[in-house]
Amino acid sequence: MANSSRLPDILLKNSAFTGKKEAVNRKKNEILSNKGLNPDDQPSDLKIFGKEYFINYELSWLKFNWRVLHEAQNPNNTLLERVKFIGIVCSNLDEFYQKRVGGLKRQYHAGVRELSLDGLTPKEQLTAIRKDVGKMIRAYRDCFFNDLLPALQNEGIKILTYNKLNTELKEKADDYFSKQIYPIITPLAVDEGHPFPFISNKSRSLAIKLKERDSDIHHFARVKIPANRPRWIMLQKEKSEVILLSTSDLIKQKISTLFPGMDIISAHIFRVTRNADIERNEEEADDLLELIEDELRERRFAEIVRLEIDKETPDDVKHFLLSQLNIKKHDVFDMDGPLGLADATQLYDIEGYDHLKDTPWTPTLHPVFKHELDEELPDIFNAIRDGDFIVHHPYQSFETSTQRFVEEAAKDPKVLAIKQTLYRTSSDSPVMHALVRAAEADKQVAVLVELKARFDEERNISWAQKLEKAGAHVSYGIAGLKIHTKLTIVVREEDDGLRRYLHIGTGNYHPDTAQLYEDLGYFTCREDLASDVTDIFNLLTGYAPEQSYEKMLVAPKHMRNRITDLIDSEIKAAKNGKEARIIGKMNNLEDPLIIQKLYEASEAGVKIDLIVRSVCRLIPQKKGLSENIHVHAIVGRFLEHSRCYYFHAGGEEKYLIGSADWMHRNLDARIEVLAPIENSTLKKYLKFFLNLNMKDNQQRWVLIPNGKYKKVKPGKDEAELSIHQFLMNHVKTGNPPTPCSTCK
């Protein structure tokens, strides 16, 4: 266990701490207990608490979404890329409300009044979220409707209302309605004989007020906009013009055909978001698969955490909806115009407008697979035996490296066994199909399927069942822990005996996201690492609670202490007047004990750079606390997803890559692995890559002490540098260091 050294004096002198040590420790224990942690098991005491030391998690995430929105607002980006970013912003908000706001509301309704690490109650957080989201909604809708849609119209992509169509196009729309929509939709009345219908998550519906023509009695009905029809119907496509019509607008115009003999008083769109933060009790579950299937059914009927509604909806209709949906006014967002703009990504797919998009990117072949005669790819197992290498996605191809590794193993007669962890993948994954073929060929196939991967549960259940049917050994992990690590091991019989080949990744085995997410994949057949990975699979499929590892940092039992030890070593070096340096690239930085240790390292003089894409609860550059810490964030064409950590380590320069962020859930509630990269050439590439992140002056933001982010701009006489564009150019030319130990 790492030693807990005394924190800098400023932490003890601060008014939030002085004279309140017992209260702070008590609050710390409450927080850790709420997170499912035993305070007595932590490697050091949490000595800090409050907004002086921590940024609120939810508000930090919203700042990340603001950075995404900036990409939509940026006129330097191509038009359809900006439209796509609007869709991403809205999709992110949907998930945020399902997961984060849903969890906070569950706490609030359960009577939880404990403070978060930054000193806010659940109610205070919900209030702050509502205020910030309100501003965000106004900003993204202003961007979409007042900036992007007029620009699209100037380029020939026109979204017209039904009333603005000419006679010919109205006839096309009418024909589409009668043939493609009318047979699908179902009008649902609400009265004594018809209860208020269930409103599914993220669905768009029309709330209809109507009355009989010879009566003054008003009625309510609901029509769901079918999700299996396109959001926008293409009525005309010519060389320089596309005319689109909203499906919901068409249904609204034709609503009277669903209620013959009735007068339509009003018809307005509404949309609900439901809580996806469902409690589960894995320890008491006899069958984890059955538990997750039950949870998916329960999630369909979970409480509503947000109602988006057309602001022109009559007050009586709005009040009726609120009462029937059991939702309060502060969870209602009035909108002027169409709802659910996550669908804006559909506009990106319109053919014939490539000039309004970024130049398409095709991942390159990794140098180890390049053949002088370009006849065929070299044998992948020979390539790995020749030397370790790192594949960098999406700059280098997933299909010809990671995917091919599994596909080659599946058909190679010398391969005896394949073991893999599965967190997320596609519905038609070539990797999964290869594992099925391997199992059918009587190879030993073991797959650790994470059934609790949020929003991918159904897909993972489906693959688990297909794999079991093919004869693979399928396990669902350990109760209370998610399997988040990305590992594949292939056991092959060769002339000199059995050899184990490894892939250790930072991203999922997902061919689609590999085109968009920035990730690292490490290939090796080192025996020490192979031994550790074999032991990890034994832990996951069997019983090995006292398992130890020679090289790997494995969570939840060992990783936290090992990382703390590495930080402590840098602190010791700095105090002895030696060079001390830490660089961490991750998706999120949230863990309070790691943050506390980084503050301590900063005060000792350790130079620290943190490249954190999304949530960062640490406050950098604060006088007397974190003056030696800089926090960077990259948002651009690709989603930064790799995790890579550097410690100077007295000149030894230790590098680690894997799937673990510096978050409580990664360190204490997931199976995670960080692998050491010890090959000098690969270390050189990682150093080049990390430094490149901190030199970007086109896509980089820096976090300042007040919790806000500032966009970096090129200095005077400084050349523009976008890391994404730079690396796309790099893999084509190979001028900087190449990520393989045998490549020059």
C-alpha cells in the first residue's frame, strides 16, 4: 500500500478544512460509501472537500458538450460536419439525461441530501444543470435554425413545410403519406375507455386536442411519429437541389384523416426522455443474463426525467400531459420548432454533397503489413514475432490489424484457443463472426461478455447467445464489477512449442467506432505479458481472488496502489531536486484520491500535464494548490478515446496504455488493465504523440482555475497545428517516429 504523505500546508490552512477535520472525514466516508467503496480500504485518507478542490462532475460534463457545440458553431468547419456536430450535441444531452440526471433524480426522490465532493446536494446540482442546459438549448437551436439551415438552403438542401410545397410536391407528399405512413401510425384516444398510452423513450409524438363537430366537449389523442420512417422525406432530388419535408409536419397536416368527423383544435409535438439509471442487485441475482434482460424491460417504463414540448402547445394540453406523465414544470423544456435534433445526423448522409463534408479519410495500412511487392499482407503472427507494434486508430486500419488478428486466428489450423473480452461491438461485427467460426471449428473460444455496457446490453446479449450456440465458452464476469478492459489472447502451436499472441487495446472491438474514435492497440507475444493476460482470464472465468501480476496494472485490486506509487516516486524525485514529470491522457479525471495525490505532486514541484477529453474535476493552475498542473482537452474530427500515461521515473520513462481512466469506477468497480510499453521505439512514438496533443493550436482547449475552458490559438508567427490533420498526414508519409519496433 502506498504511503500517505502529509498534504501541503495550504490544504490544512484552508477555511474549508481548518477545525473541521472530523466533519470532513465523516463527509468523505459518506461519499465513498455512496459510491460503493469501503473508506477503510482506500490507500490514503481524503483530506480535501468542497468547491475549492473539485469541479462538479455534471457541470464539467456540460462544459465538454459546450466544446462539442463550438465545433457546430465554428464557421471554419465544413457545413455538413457542423450539422453532424449538432446531432452529436443533442445525442449527448439525451444520454446525459438518461444516465446522469436520471441518477441524480433517483437520489433526490430517495431523500439523499449528502453533498457531492464539490459541496452540492442533488437538488442543487439539478438546479445548476437546468440553468446551463437551458442556455445550451438556446445556443444549439439558434445555431441550427438561424445559421445552418439557411446555409444549407443556399447550397440547395431545402427543408420546406408542407404549406410551402408546390402542387406537384404536395401530391408526392400525399402519396407518400397514404402508402408509407398511414398504414403504420395508430391514433390513440384518451377517455374513460382508453387509458393514457405509454410514451416510449426519446419518441416524438403529437398531442392532439379535438372535438366532435356537434359538441363542445374536447378530447385528447396521441399519435406517435414512427421511428422506422426517415426524419425527412426526400421529395425532389436534382443536380443542384434537394427538397425535404419533415415526416412530423406531414403527419400534422394529414391528422384529420385519422379522425374523420372530428374537428382538430391543435396538434403539437412532444418528446420524453426516461431514466436509464436503474438499480440492480447482482449479488442476489441467480442469473446475470436474466437480471439484465429484466432491467432492459424495466428501463422501458422508467420514470420520465425530461419533457420537450412545442412552446405553442395550449396550456390545458400541456397541463394534461404533465399530470399524465407525472412530471414537474422544472423538467419541461419549451421548444420553438422541431424536437429531437439528434436526427440532424441524417442530413449528413444526403448523397451528392461531399463538398460540404470533410475530405473522406481512409485508414492506412500499418507499416509492418506493407509488402514490397504489394502482393498480399504478411502473416500477422510472423509480424508480431518480428517485434512489438502499436496500431493507432483511426489513422491506421482496424480491419487489417485488430480485426484481421482475430479472423486469421479463427481459420489458422495451428491456433488452439482464442480468448477475448467484449464490452461493445457492432450488430454485424466481423470480429464476433470470426469467433463464432473459430468455435464451430472446435477451437477453444472463451469470451467475457459485459452485459452491463450501458445502451449496448441487448446487442451483447444477442452475441452472447450466438457464441454459446456455436460452442464458445461465454462468461458474464464478476458480480458488482464491469469488464471494461480490451484484451485478446491467441494460443498457437508452433515448432518450438505453444506461443501466446496478445492484443491490448484502449478501444472496443467495434469496426464502426474504430473509424471515428482515436485509440491505440498494442500487439506483442512477450511471455511475461502473456502470462499476466492468461491469469486475468483465469480470474474472469474462474476463481482467483489472490491473483498477482508481474507486469500489468490490474483493477480493482492492484491498479490504484500502483498508480499512487508511481506518483509518489515523482514526488520524491521532485523533493530531492531531480526531474519529475507526469503526463496523463484519458477520457475523464474524477477520482478524488488521485486528484488529491496530483495536488500533492504539484506542490512538491512535479510538472504535470493532463489531456482530458471530457470530465475533469481537478482544478489546475490554482495558486498554492495546483500551479504545476495544466489540463488540456482536444475536440475535433475524431473522438479522443485512448488512455496513455507517462512517468519520468528517474529517467526510465514509464509508459502505460489501456482502457482505464482515473475515475473511481475504473479503479475500484471495473476489471481494467494498463499495460507497460517498454520497447524504446514504441516509447518514442508515445512521447511524440503525447507532446503533439499539447502543441495543438486548432482543436485544443485549456482548463483555467475558474473552471472554464479557453480555446487555444496560434501564437504570433506560430504555424497552425491540428493533431488530427497532422496524424493523418503523418501516417501517409511516415516522417515522424513510426509505431512499431522494427519499422524505421
